[in-house]
Amino acid sequence: MQLKYSALFQQQCFINGEWLSIGGEKEVITNPSNGEVIGHVPVMGANAATQCVDAAHQAFEQWRQTTANHRADILRKWYELMVEHSDDLATILTLEQGKPFAEAKGEIAYAASFVQWYSEEARRAYGEIMPSHRPHSKIVVTKQPIGVVAAITPWNFPAAMITRKAAPAIAAGCAMVLKPAPETPFTALALAKLAEDAGMPKGLFNVITGDAIAIGSVFTTDKRVRKVSFTGSTHVGKILMNQSASTIKKMALELGGNAPFIVFDDADIDAAVEGAMIAKFRNAGQTCVCANRIFVHDAVYDEFANKLAKKVSALKVGDGFADQVVIGPLINAGAVAKVQAHVSDALEKGAKALCGRLADKGQLFVEPFVLTEMDDEMLAANEETFGPVAPLFRFYDETEVLERANNTESGLAAYIYTRSLGRAWRVADALEVGMVGINEGLISTAAAPFGGIKESGLGREGSHHGMDEFLEMKYMLMGGLDQ
Ligand code: NAP
């Protein structure tokens, strides 16, 4: 691995400000593009997880006393280091995750934007003074950091899913223990190295790799952990929520989606095709806000399908470091098998493929698909495909499409393309989701509250709402003010 700053490649965990390997067992981390070994990380368990919580708890007691200005300065430094080392961070990210290098650089910029945003937001954890219900008194509301936060993150955005949690937590005055996804630990450890370089005190930000179940059970049952913030599947989210019930932890759950992407007959079709390309094929279709069901009005169905297929057929698939590649490998064989199952099921039930080719045996590269004549009974309509497959469903009117779009347990993102202002408002209001792109295919930004409803989760990340997730309100009734 060619890095300008070689210390960014760490193969040990970061606990209480030290780089450690406890126990001898190691996990091998491979490049999804070619199966080559990138390096190893320690397999840690419950004892090391408790050590992380000990360290974070101690660090929290000091950190909560610091001024907002001090926290802002440290976060600003972390942000600047991420920008300075963005080529190296993107190299590590592409190696372990597979996404094309340009896209990995985009993710690092996006990840850094949360650190920048919350370095500024740190100074704005304002309280309130309210008119009291009693004479000679005031109601005062202050905001205090919640305490030790445990974070568990997925492999699809190995940098951004971490900073979206860590930056607001640290800005608020909390300390963090993090378990990154086992597929992508090196990006997390590189971020920890830069946190160390930025001057974060020991124990404030700890990264542990290893046994998810053992570490997760410490995170969810240790009384000193006051909040669990998880991004990943709905299935695991439910397990963690159950486990956290015994100590009534505050939860943030950013879970799976099944986003409808609706193209009305009055839409700008070229813009809708562009939007679908971004909403569907970013990160090879492995995003929680991916367009999973593309509903197209009958009157524009053929035009949209043909224009989309033309663009999709031109997408170059390959190793993330190769020239002009825009679709990298999927993360692992399980991801390829899921795509295969969804495509085969659709074709068996009457769908047609305008383009696309499944991965060769033993490979993780899928040539992106456009499937037409989909129906709501097919697997791809009911589960996240999490791969480069664009399934097109035909619809005839607004009421019908709304009912179909909402017919899912997920409620993360939705997209609509229309030129009618009235329809845009009507449909956006009625969609059962946390986020709607209206004539836009890319909605994620540090400036906006990201999150879902229904089984897509709890809480929001980004914007000032993302900071409130790590703060508790304390109400004080101040009486005797006539004395
Ligand atoms: P996942 O299987 O739920 O895993 C996520 C993380 O949870 C991994 O680090 C995993 O570690 C850990 N984990 C699994 N079982 C655990 C347990 N019992 N206790 C503690 N930790 C446990 O999800 P994924 O496949 O990595 O990620 C894809 C999913 O994330 C998709 O559903 C996607 O929609 C969702 N996602 C949501 C958002 C959002 O903001 N809503 C953003 C990105 C991704 P191990 O692998 O070691 O088990």
C-alpha cells in the first residue's frame, strides 16, 4: 500500500490512547476486488470492550468539563487532518471496501464535512429560559452531554458512518467507543490515528475490532454506556434494541431501507434518469437510501427505461483503482448471492433484463442491471437488493403509486420526479419516510437531518438535530427570586 503518511495504516486497536493487540488471534482483511490480503486486525472480545468503556468513562468525566471552544478547536484540527490526508484515507477505503477511488475521495470529503459541521455546532448547544408557572421563578433548561456513547457501524460507508456519530458526540462533550464493520476496520483505525494527531485526549475515541456479539453485548448492557448508536441492518438493530432495554439506553438506529423512486408523466425524464443513476448506482447500489423500487408512469415508462438502460450499459465495472471505473466489486459473496437471487426470481416471474450480467464464479463484479416489467410480488420489491440492479415498476395514477410505495415496513428515503408543485407537496407529505428527494437523486449532506421512520430506525444524524441526539435536557425551576 502506497501511503504518503504510512502511520495511517494501523493493524491494532486504539484503546485509551494506545495501539493494542490483546490476545493473539487476528482477523485477515482482504481486498474485495482481488481477494488479496491487505492486513490483519485483532479479534477482541468482552474484556477489551469493557476496557474501552472504562477508558471512555474516565475521559468523559474530563471532556464534559471542557469549553465548547476547546472541543471545537480539536474537531477542527481533526477535520483539517482528514482533508490533508484524504488521498491516503481514500486509498485505504478503496482497498478494503472496493468503491472506485474517486467515489472514496467523495466519501472522505463527506465524512470530513460532519467533523467540520459539528466543530461549528459545538458552540451552539444553547439552553432555554421559559416563563414560569409560579411567581418569582424561572424555568431554565440546560443541555448536558449524555455520557459514554457506543457506536457500531457498517462497511458500506466506512468513514462517513463513523464521523456522522463521532463528531456530534464529541462536540456535545461525550466520549465514544466504536466497533467498525469487520470488512472495513482500517478506515476506522486511520480516523483514530488522525483523532490522536488532532490532540484528542486518551480514551475519548476508542476503536475496537473483533467479536461483534461479545463486544455488542458489553456495549448494550454496561450501565456506563448511556447511548447506543447503530447503523446497519434492521435485523441487527432489533437485537441491539432488545439488549439495550435492560438498562434503558437512548438509541439511535439507522437501519435498512426500501426506497421508492417515482417518475410521474410530467417529469423531466432526462433529469429523472440522471437522478436514478445517482440514487441507484452510487457505491454499486450498496447504500441504505438506494432507489430500490423505481416506479415509472405508463406514459413515460418505455422512454425512461430505454434512456436509463443506455446509460447503465455504459458504466464501467472493475477494480476501484482502474481508470474510468464507476462500479467496483460488491463487498462479499453473500452480497453477490443476494443480487443473483433477486435477479433470477424477477426473470423467472416474467421480468426482462435490458442490460446486466451476473458475476463470474468466484468474482464479486456484477454488471449493472435494468429490469423491466417488475411486479410487487417479486423479491426485489420486498427486500433491499443492496446491489447494482434497477427494477422498473409500471404505474398508472398517483393514488395507486402512493399506496404501493408505502406498502413496506421500511421508511427511510423516497424520491419523486414531477414538474407539478402541488403533486410534489402532496406526494412528499403522504410518503411514509424520513427523507424525500424532489427532483433530486442525492439527498445526503451534513446540513440536513438524515434518518428514517417505521423499521428504518430512530433518531437523526446531521444538522443541529444530530447534535441533540447526544445531549440530555435538564430542567431547573429557579424559585425565590423575590428574595
Ligand atoms: P449488519 O449486518 O447489520 O452489520 C452492521 C454492524 O453490526 C457490523 O459491524 C456487524 O459486525 C455488527 N453486528 C452484527 N450483529 C451484531 C450483534 N449481535 N451485536 C453487535 N453488533 C453486531 O449490516 P451490514 O450488512 O454491515 O450493513 C448493511 C445494512 O446497513 C443495510 O441494511 C443498510 O441499509 C444499512 N445501512 C443503513 C444506513 C442508514 O443510515 N439508515 C446507512 C448505511 C447502511 P459483524 O459483521 O462482525 O457481525
